[in-house]
Amino acid sequence: MLHVNLQSIRHAIRTKTYLAEAQSVEYMLSTNPLGEEDRQKVHASALSFVERCRANPDKQSLFDAFLQEYSLSSHEGVVLMCLAEALLRVPDTDTIDHLIAEEIHLGQWRKHIGNSNELLVNAASVGLSLSNKILGNKQSNDDAPNGWFHKLIQRLGEPVVRGATLQAMKLMGQQYVLGTDIKEATERGREINAPGTRFSFDMLGEAARTYEDAAKFHDAYLSAIRSIGNDNNHSDVNAADGISVKLSALHPRYEFSQHQRVIDELLPSVLALAVEAKKFNIGLTIDAEEAARLDIELDVFEGLAFAPELAGWDGLGFVLQAYQKRALSVVDWLVELAKSSERKLKVRLVKGAYWDAEIKHAQEMGVAEFPVFTRKAHTDLSYQVCAGKLLDNRDVIYPQFATHNAYTVALIMQMAGTDTSTFEFQRLHGMGDLLYRQIRESTGAVWPLRVYAPVGVHRDLLPYLVRRLLENGANGSFINQFLDEDVAAADLVQNVESTISKAQGKRNTQIPLALDIFNAFGEKRDNSRGIDLDDPLAFDIVSQKVSEFAPEKWRAGPIINGEMRTDNAHGCYSPADTSKLIGHCSHATAEDVAAAMNSAADAYPDWQATTCEQRALILDAVADLLEAQTEELTTLISFEGGRTLNDGISEVREAVDFCRYYALQIRYLTSDSPTQVKLAQGQGVFVCISPWNFPLAIFVGQVVAALVTGNTVVAKPAEQSPLIAAQAIKLMHKAGVPHNVLHLLTGSGRELGPLLMADKRVAGVAFTGSNATAQSIQGDLIKRGTELPPFIAETGGQNVMLVDSTALPEQVIDDVIQSAFLSAGQRCSALRVLYIQQDIADDLLNMLKGALDTLQIGRPWKLSTDIGPVIDDKALVTLNEHCEKMTKQATLVAKAKVPEVDVEGYYMRPHVFEIEHINELDKEVFGPVLHVIRYRAQDLDRVLDDINNTGYGLTLGVHSRLNEFADKVFRNTHVGNTYINRNMVGAVVGVNPFGGQGLSGTGFKAGGPHYLLRFTKLWAAEQVLGELPEIGSLSQETKMSLRVAKAGQVDWQSTPVNQRITLLENAFAGAQNLPAFSNLSVDVLKQATHMFSQARHDFGTSTELPGPTGETNELSLHPRGIFLAVLKEGEETENLLQTLGALLAGNSLLLVNNGAKRASETVLYQALESFIPVACLQCIDDSQQLHGVLIDNALAGVTGSNTDGLIWALGLRKGAIIPFVGKLSADFSLLRFACEKTKTDNVVATGGNAMLLNLKE
């Protein structure tokens, strides 16, 4: 019966994980154990404690002194926190010097000198600094007070300054770490604390990433237990010192998805430690971690409680986080567990240490609520109610109250009564000492006190220290205001009930729920709904759906005018289990292609006449239908695409986001430019060709973008994933897309592609796939001989990540695994080449090797699976061939274990190879294969050149605590999406608009503000004129001009935007003195003025994008490179505007004249030459070189006048597909001369979200 009670309470705990905050607060208020009289007594006692402490400031701890001088609301407080996080782990002196120099430049330290009585605080004021990026204040502080410090560096030299700063950090660390080992900690603890003080020792260190790490932690804990035990002379386990154990340190995959592994492997490990603790009669407490781990922690803890080996021992402890909404139910469960297991349990009640991370995670996951309270007062109430229930059950619970808050201490004393043997207080080493000393003196009683004491080396201190600074350094923290005379003592000790009544128990609206993060930013769209697979209740629903749909046999075939043809169908089998029939598909025929094109072309006028708002409403309806079928679509994606459940959920969310975002964008575009009719008009019939690796998201994104802009669509999904596409088409029709507007053609791209591209009614193509296929499509469109319609291509990348020696290794490993191997490496954005600074390469690669051993390869619909199959046999063969080649030519670093699957499927073990140079890879390797290159810090410029020389530019990752390093990488690489201190996959629509440049795509970015423009009539399609003449080789003069223009473009791009604009404004004004431009029309003058204004607006600053808390996202425009300007007599005015556009965007120009004059003799050259650097304005005087230049890979774009063979020549290019910018539009006239770059910066990587922690209640 008791076990039944445990199960029912566990269910209650799970139901309250994401309980609405107001509902939770209302319930807690109804069970509040404190009456009005007791509250008054608590208030009086707490006020007395604070006043006594303030009367003895000389007795404050170093931590109190630091927080008074450097709170997290101050610029330097954040700087101090960040420097503490990074400095001590950096092994090389050059990087240490860079880190110190960067931070000293930004901090205003002189104003803090002498403010504190603590010598070390003043020493830190001299030496410590870091970027103030977390608080978003990016200006440099170059004012005079710092001059003395720079002179000091010059006089003493960097080694002296470096040593002083490192020593200051180490001295500070000694204040928070009791000792480097248990022996030292025990001796020092006895020396500096009052007699009778108890300790709970914590072995510092990050969570294990490998089984080797876990074994080391286990041995360290075991040694510590024996050392503590040998010194123990107490018969009462509550009086003895104890140890705190972090389960994530004992198993590299301590997470809900790996439940069985954890029970099989972790439980015996921690049980062995508990048995050893029992032997010495000391306590062992399981530390609290992230909310996602709570459920599995309860399973492990229950296993320990019922372990017969631990019978008769009351030393087992649990840490309970009051900030979780389910905390009170966990108390009920612990009480019931104690009774059921016939033991007394220790329960340490804390408020919680991962609050900011929990908020961010919930927003990213798209869950309905937060697992934690958003107001400190609500957490305080939870603490109060939990404390009352723990105290009420002291017959089976030994409560341990961890707090540095005077009000909380007074509260516990009031509720606990006079029996001090049945509970204890706890504080952190280095904090709260003044408060507890004053309480002892004022009450005359000896209150049992245990000090939570970190033990370890300084390197392992960093995450712990930053977490403590964050918890206690925020504005709302009691300890931060404790000794601040500017804060009235009475205000510090208000009862939580009165504080809560002011907010009426509601959550903090400054922290938007996941659903509302875009609305909070000002975008009128809801975020997509996610599913938390770490939530057992949510997973049960998904699991049931997977079982429900497993026998389902889906159907696909050509869908024309709403009717699916199903004859001559073939079986579709899962790549994860080639014996598993999941459905049937019929391939489209030439007749189907003709029928779809005929119907789509006929439907275009009526669809075009449908208002933008009506089309947007249909997209909103599509989003709702997709979201309602998340579980079914996730299952199908897993079966047909081989994607894991988490991948499938993310993909459905992305499809939903595309619909809502593009609906929002068409409303913006047509409302912001009501006079620009072309923005509301589509091109005609769009063909959308999507890949198999994102069979729903990319398919839906392409289709709805074309639809909402007024195009009719013929969609061609990948041959490997027709079933998902057919389901999506059905939902779109159901949502209101007319049957004759949207058609589906299933089958081979090799067969259907040429048929579609030959049809002259195709007015645009959206494509995601390989470079070779993209070039083939471009060629087929040109061969029609009519016009080159908009061609939007995303074509993969040779994506790299750079890691310097300031990076946190454990975080790097997590992000490398996610970026390179999850989804079986079959993402366009996946990491292919990892550059590691050689100073840390050996250790990092050893950790990566161990992390590979923890990965589970298997059926993707199983929750425990990390990596599913690759898509088909052809992909598997290609990958294996590459690995065989690399095994001979490179160094095999590691490969994952052989998959433990009992079915036939296309499974590929992740591999890691070390190579010397990125040019050893002649193409993208589309699968779970990572290539590693070591680099020296001084070779960074060469590395960036090597990356750019690949020609690819899709995604890039940076791991560094140096802003200078990250900014330099971003600034000097031609890459579409840059991610800093996080993984480099999983772009979110509207947050990380996705798309590259060069060989990686044409632009504009999918899920970005400019994507829809390519589907409208804003820019006219270019005519295919004449025939292609014979192309000769380039002359030496032309080759030299290309080289000069390339170098000139780098300098021109580096010229400040306003300076570029001024030069070009002067050039335009000067041009009007020439006869050819002396009578420019009013429209031309307006156009030029508009272009200069656009340049200031679009290129002068980046655009902030929304996203979860703790992350910054921005979109910026950058030059493409070298533009060829084709000049034509009689079109001088248009050519002038076109060349101005290219130059305003930061490009350099090659001029070629399609006429009798040489380019250097043209009036346009005369107009520009006196104002523009000669390297940016090169002339090709031999017009016969035109077509040869057009196919040269150095070229990034073409503008000017169309001419015979020009478009034909573009179709012959083997490199990047580049734009031809002809007649300029009134709006967005500079956009096609530019490429888009996004930068996503995980600003809390240094330890926490100071902005969030400093929010007002």
C-alpha cells in the first residue's frame, strides 16, 4: 500500500512540473503554516539580526565586501564574474594576456579603489576586468582614469601584470574553497569556524562527459568519504561531517532519456559510495541539479532508500529546490519514502541555483510554463511552506535549512521551536558567517550549523564561484543588500505574504513564456509549441502515438487538383529498419507534370487576386493544423526520415514557425510599403524542390513562402521522403489553400526536374540540395532561352567551429556532439571541421573520444537513441568510402561503438579524424564524420583565409571568452550564420534566419525578413539574350585587375559606412557636372537619395532579432565581394545608379564597357575615379574578356546592362551561383548587392544571465 502511495505522489509531482504560477501560489497560500502573530515575531527577530550585523561591518566576510563593491547591477560586477569564470583555466600566456588586456580596456576600476576596507577587494579593483556584454552595454570606456593602468603595464611588462591578476584570482578562490583536498579542508574548517560546526564537503568539478571522468569522480568521492570517516568520532550521524554527491559527476548520461542505463550503471555506483558512508556513519547527500533531471533523481534516490545494504543507516540525504513548482509535492514524496523505507531521511532545503538556466531552457523548448517560479517572493513562499511541512515530519525527516537570509533564519527558528536537535541550518563556506555569529550572540543559543564546503583545485572552482556570484550578487538577493545602508533594514525583512499580495500571485510578466517570446519582442505571432521529452507525462503521450501509428501504412503520390494518384505504387521502407514497410508511393509521370503545371498556371490569376491578408490567414491555419498533429508528424518523420523524436518535434515546430512568420512578414511588407504593389504580387508558378534531411520543415517553408506572396506552387519533395510531403499537402488543402493552387509531384528528381525546368511557365524555383543539382537547375532554366526567373538555392557547407584556449572544454564537447553527430550529421548546418587551439587540443580530443563512447545509435523512435540512421544505402556507402580514405590519409582520433541494433538499417558510426589542412576535403561529407585541425593562436589570420578559400559559407561556430576573438572571426569570414559559445545547428525561424553565401547558397535567408522578396515581382526576371560566344582565357591584365579588386574590396569594406556614403554622395554630385548626367530627372535624384538613406540604415547598424533570454541575435548586411559592372552606351544613368548601389554595399567594381569605348574612357569611370580608391574601381578595357570574367570564381555578382550571352555565361559557372542585378527597384534597391549574416551569441556562457537575475520583482 505504501508503494502505491509513492506512485500516486510521483504522478502528482509530474503533473505540477509546468503548473501555472498563480495556481501554485494560490495553493501554497492556503497551506501557509505561518499566522499573523508569528509573522510579526519573525519580522522583529529578522530586523534585529540585520541591524546587529550592520552595527559590526568590520566583521563582514570577504564575500560581503565583494558584493557591496561589485554587485551584478554594476558594470564591473559582471566583469569580475566573467573573468573569474575563464582566466584560471587558460594554459597559454598569450591568450591570458589578451584576456586581461581586453578586459582592462573596458573596465572603470579606479573608481572602486579605496572604497572597501578589504585589501583583496581593492587589489581586485586594480587588476580585474572583462567585457560588459552580458548587460548589453558595449561601448568602450577609454576615459582618463584607466591611463595609469596602461602605463603600469608598459612600465612593468605584461608578465608582471599577468602574474598579479592571476594571483588576485587565486586569492579570491581561497575564500570560497575550503581546501584543495579533504585533509586540508578539514583542518582549515576547524581553524576558522566555531567549535561544533559541521561540514558537508563538495568535490568541485563539472559534470562528467565520459565514463573515464565518472570513474575519477567516483574514486575522488570514495577517497573523500574514507578521509571524512576516519576523522569521525560521532555516534550521531547528524552531528558528523558528511559529503555531497553530484550524480551528473558519476555518469556521463545522467538524463531521463537514458533511464535504463542510469539505473543499471549509476545506481550501483552511488550505492557503493553510500555503503562506504554508512560504514563510517557519516551522511551522504544527493545534490540537486537541473529540473530536467529531477524525475530520474527520484528513481535513483528511491533505489538507495530501499537498498537492503543501507538498512539501519539514517545518513541518506536529498537536496530540495524550493524554486520548483513541484517542491511541496516532493516533500510529500520524501515523507512517504521515509516511512516506506523505515529510515529517517536528511532533506536540505535550498532555494535553487539554476534559475536563469531553467527560464532559458523552457523558452527554448517551447513548453507552456516554466518549471520554476518567476518571482523571488514566490520561491520564498515555497521555501516557507516546504519548511513547515518538513518540520511537521521530524519523526522521519531531519530538515537542513540552507540560507543566508535573516528573515528565513528567523522564520525557521519561529516554526521549529526550542528543540534544536531535530534540524540544522546550513551556509556556504565564505558566506553568511557574520549573520550566524550575530544570531548566536543575540539569542545566546547554539543553533546547529553545517557549512557547505567546496573542495578542489582552482581550475574546478570556476563554475562554482560564478554560480555563487550569480545567486547572491543580483539586485534582489538578500545577501547583496544585507549590509547596504542605502536599503532600509525593514525593507529587507518584509514577509513574503505582503510582497506577494502586491503582485496578486501572478508570474513576472517581464519574463515571457515560451509561447509569448515573439509577441513580447513586438512581433505579432505565437511561438510554436514544443514537447519536453524529459517530462515523463509528455513522453508517455508521444510514446503512445508512436505505438498507435506504428502499424499505419501512409500513402503518397502525385496530388493534382486535390486528388492523389495511387496506382503503380511501390513500398516505402524505413532507413532505420529496412524490413519495416511504412507506406506506399506512386511516382509522377510526364502527364502528371503537365497536368500540375497547367492547373497551377490557370489558377495563378485568381490566387494573385486573393488579398495578402486572406493568404496570411490561411498560413496561420496551416500552422495550427501542423501543431495539432505534432505527435503524428513526429512519428512519421522518425519512421521515414530516420530522425529521432527530439529532431522530429523540432522540425514540426520549425514548419509551424515558418507559417506564422511568413504570414507576419507579408502583412509587414504590404503595410509598410502600401504604394509598392509589386510586393503583393507573385511571379507566377513556383517550383519548390526540397530535401530529405528536413522533409517537413524545409518543404513547408518553401511552399508557404511562395503561396503567401501570391504564387501558385508545384512542390517536388525528395524521392526518399514523399509520405511526409503528402501529409503536409493534405493539411495545407484542409487549411484553405485551393486545390488548383498547390500540387505535389512525387518521384525521382533526375526524371522530374528536367521536365519542370523546361516549362517556360515556371516563374521561380526554390531549391535545397547539392551544388551540382543547383547548377544543373540553373543551366536548365537558362536553356529555355526566355528569361532567368528567381532561383533561390541553399546548397550546404563545409562548416567549421573554432575553439580557443579560453573555452570551457565541457561546453565545447556538448556543442561539438550536438553539431557534428546528432541527426546523424545530416544537417546542412552540421559541423564538419573543428579547429582547436593546439594548447588545449590533446585534452579536448581525449574528452571527445570518451564522449563518443556514451552515444546510443539505434532506432530513432526510441527515446534513448541519440543517433539514428543515414538516409539510404547510397549515403552509407559514400560515407564509408570517405572514412576508408581518411583512415589511410589522416589520423583516426575516435569512432563510436558499434550500434547495438537487432535490425537491418543504414547505421553509421560517428568518426573523428585529424587532418592537417581543410583543403584535404574536396567536398562536403554529409554524415556523422568530424575532421579536426590544430592551430596556433598566432596563425588565426591564415586559418580564416583557409576557411574563406573553401568557397563555402553556411554556418560557423566559435567557442571563446574573448570578445575580440569572436568578433574577429565573425568579421573576417564569409559565412551566413555564426554561433558563439553554443551549438551551431537548430536555427530558429525569425531568430536565426538561415542561409549562406558563396557555394552555400544564393540568399536571402529562409526565416528572415528579406526571404519573401524573392518570391514577389519586386525584381523582374532577366531576359536570356543572344547566344554565348566562344570564351577565351583571361589575359594577364584581367587577372591582375581581379586580384587588385579583391584586395581593394577588403579595404573598401573596412572603410566606415558613413565615410563610404560621403565619398559616393560627392561622386554623385560631381557626376552632375558632366554633360551625360547634367539633366538627371527628379525620379533619378530621388532614387539616389533613397539609396544613400538605405545604405545608412541597412549597413550602418545590425538589426536586433528576438530570441530566448540570455542570447543575443542580430542580422546584418555585408558586401558580396567583387561586382562586374557591364556598361552600355545610352544607359549611363541607370549604370551610374547600379554602380553606386554596388559600391554603397561595400563591393569593389570591375568595369567593362559593351561598346566602342574602353571602360576607362567611359563617362561613368570619369564620374567615379576621383572619389573612389583605384583598387575598388578596376577597368577591363578589352570587352572580349567579358564572358571569361563572368565564369571566374572570384566574381561575386554582376550588375549593369544585360547583353548577349551574359545569362548564358552565368549558367556555365562551376562555382557559386551569383546574382545579376539589373534594373533597380525603388524599395530594397541595395539588398541584392549584399549578403546577410546573422550572429547568435550565448551571452550567459560565462556562467549565468545577469540581466535576468537583476529584473525587478
